[in-house]
Amino acid sequence: MKKTVTKLKANVRVFIIALIFMMITQIIMGVVLISMSNKQLREQINARMLDTANAAASQIDGDAVKRLTEEDMQSAGYNKTLITLRLFQQNIKLDYIYLVKIDEGDKFSFLIDPDTERPGQYGEPIKTTDAMINAANGRADADKEAYRDEWGRFYSAYSPVWDSNGDVAALVGVDFNADKYDEELNQHKAVVVIISMIATTIIIGVVIVMHTFALEGEKAAYRKELDETLKREKVQEQELGSVRQLAYTDPLTGVKSKRAYLEAIERLDREISAGSSAGFGVIVFDLNGLKNINDTLGHEEGDRYIQAGSALICDIFSHSPVFRIGGDEFVVLLEGKDYESGEKLLSEFNKKIEENLHSGKVVVSTGLDEFDPRFDISFSAVFERADKKMYERKCYLKTIAV
């Protein structure tokens, strides 16, 4: 009898220890899932805001907004930018999007606010944040902490708007309501807590009845949550993919944008610093006579001239990335197959241009140079040599055009 009682007490102790262990495990898993959910949600919001800000910035004419003053608030340039911002606000899930004016001394103010209820007025100061300063220096960034102003409490992201000289003309700001974020996070926490409680109850019942199938309920709940999370991530990735495509594509020509060009330069500089560059060439292109066409025939005709030049570049250099880096400037990076036959392709291109000189078609000046590992310590050294050759070619074309 005593042995039986002892055995029963031992079984009770084992059951209690197993139960406590399972409850502690559930609590730890709940804490881990909540932490992962919080981090994942914050990263998704940052990515959504940055991609939206980058896409909007790529659609805005930096030269036009740089010239805007308070007297231009109803001009064609102002209305075009206002419509662009309003389209983003209406078609992408966000709270606010607006154009920021860069003032002196790390100060910022509203330039254009498409909000229809309480728009920020031209010149109205905006609270300065680290992300705003980074964007003004040319690097898109998102705030790490929420801030509060008269419109509410927000997480924000900012992206630079470039002008044709490669300077930051203004910033696109995107706001996400921090209270909505907290609400969504609390919903995630509630789901995790409920799932953990259900799993714990199932485990207790199963242990009492038998010591098998202890984790099946928990696994099923976890798999369901994981499947739902993966489905949400897939939908969000599809949404973000279309926004990224806008940010890295020049809207007029369809070639790669200046943002894509800057990322390519960063990659090549890293390879040069690491001594792992396989070699590359740079061709600088400049469209002759674009300013005269814009001044005499109008900007629509100038846009068609840019598109014709871009099409000719893409036709000849079909295996290399083509970037539009300014109003009339393009760059081709020669890597792989086109790098080996760069001189031949350029000769074919220049021959076509010389034929165009007397036919009224697009004329493009070019300059090619290649990376030399013995002397070059950065991409800019190769670019500068190619740019110099392009100007020499431009002078030559003027002499034979007479």
C-alpha cells in the first residue's frame, strides 16, 4: 500500500513537473513569437514606406519643384506634382504623403501637401528627424522611433528628389500612423496569446488522458499561423515589388533610373575595394542639341528626342544595363559579353550617329573607358576618363557636322 501511495505521489510529481515545464515552454514560445511578430511588422512597414517614397520621388521632376515658390502654388508645375502625390495617397495604403522643402541649417518645411482635410501650408515648419537629414544628404531613410506633431503620432520615411544636376531638390515624406501600428501589433499579440492558451489547454487535457499526442494541437495551430503569415507576406511582397519597379525605372525611357545607377556604383566600388572586380567598362552618352530642341520645338518634342536616343543605345548595347542619370545623359556599364566587345559595339554606334548627322535624326556623343586595377581605386576614376572622352567626341561631331 505504501509503495502504491509512493508511486502515486511520484506520478503526481512527474505530472506536475511535466505540466510546469510545458507551461514555461508555451510562455517562452509566446514571447519569442510576439518579438518576431513585432520585428517583422516593423520591417514590413519600413519597407512599404521607403518603397512608396522612392517610387513617388522617381516620378517627380526635381528641376521643377526646386523652382517652386509660394507664388507658384496654382501653376502647372505645382498641379502636376500635386496630382502625382495625390495618386499615390489614393492608391497605396498610407496615411500621408507630402513634398518637403529643404531649408538652411537642417531645417525643413512643407512644399506641397495633397491632403484634402488639413494640408500643411507652404513654408510651415516640419519637425526635423535623423531620417529627414539622411534623405537631404541623398540617402532614403525611415525613422527608428515614432514622433508626435499636430497631425498625430507617426512613423515616417523620406526619399530624395533629384534634379538634373544630381543634387537633392526636395524630399518626399511618407507617414504611417503609429497608433494603427500599435493596434495591429496588439492584434498579433492577442492571436499569439490565444493560440498559446489553446495549445496549453489541449496539452493539459492530453497529459491527463494519456501521454501521447502532446504537441499535435500546438503544431497545428502554429502551422496555421505560419501559413497565414506566409500568405500575407506573399501579398505584401507582390505589392512592394510593383513599387520597387517604379523606383528603379526611368518613367520617360523605361531604362534604369539614377537610383539604380547609384546602387550599381556602390556594388562596383565594393568589388574594387575587395579586389574582386572582374573588369568593367563605362560608356558616357550625351544627347547633342537637346536644349535647342526644348527651346525651339517644346519639351514634348525634347522628350521624343530623349526617347529616340535611349532606344538607339538600348538597341546596340542590348546585353548591358542602360541608366538615365540626367536630363540628356545616359551611362552603359559594360560587363560580361558586352565588356569583351565594347570597342566594336561603340564603333557600330558611332558609325550610326555619324550617319544621323546629316539626316536630322538623334545625335549622341560618347566616351568609353575601362577599369584599370593598377591605378583605379573607385568607379569615379573610370567615369571621369569616359566623360572627358565624351566631350572630345562632342567637339569632333560639331566639326564634321558643318
